[in-house]
Amino acid sequence: MSKQQAPIPLVDLSADAPCCPPLAQRRVPAETAAVLAPAFKALGDPVRLQLMSMIASAEGGEVCVCDLTPAFDLTGPTISHHLKTLREAGLVDAERRGTWVYYRARPQILRRLAGLLSMEPTAAAQR
């Protein structure tokens, strides 16, 4: 059995709507917090946050690990560990092509995380 975890099971990943109301509007249910916390935790590391930024902003929507590794003063295995953490948190998809692995951001999940952190005013606050 593979030790690789499945991506975050956020209900309908094809939907553009956020998974839940922003923090400023309603308390996050425990189940939702448990599902989203690994993604936020993965982004809590400076190297992983930089990697995520590089992947998400890559021209063409994907980037080869061979282009990510030289940007850091870290060993290849350390970069691979950080990329595995992002993959296990459901933030990126990976595809092996020959000897290289290419990474793509999962925009639906990033939108949901951003939506949760949105500070849109609530209806009650607008009255």
C-alpha cells in the first residue's frame, strides 16, 4: 500500500464557489477546519510557500522540478520532501515525464483557502 495520501477531500473540486463562508462571516465547522488545516500547515513553511508561488505563477501552468531546485540553497532530496508535502496537502498535482517531475497548482483549492480568509463584510456589519 502506498504511503502517499490522497489530496484534500474538498467537496466538489470543479466548483468555483468557496467551500465555506469566510472566517469573518461565520465560524468554521470542526470538520472543515480538519480538512483545510493540512493545506495551511503546508504553506506555513517559507520554502514551501516559495515553491507554491513558483508553481502557481509558472508560465504555461506547470514547472519542472529541474527548474525549482536551483532556486534554493538546499539539496534535491530536501526540495523533494517539500514538494511531497505540498502534494500530500492537495495543493499541487505532479506528473512524471521521463526522469523529471512536473508540478501544477490546484487552483480550486487555492481559491477555497483564499475565500476562507476573505474579509468581506457580513450583512450584519453593513446595517
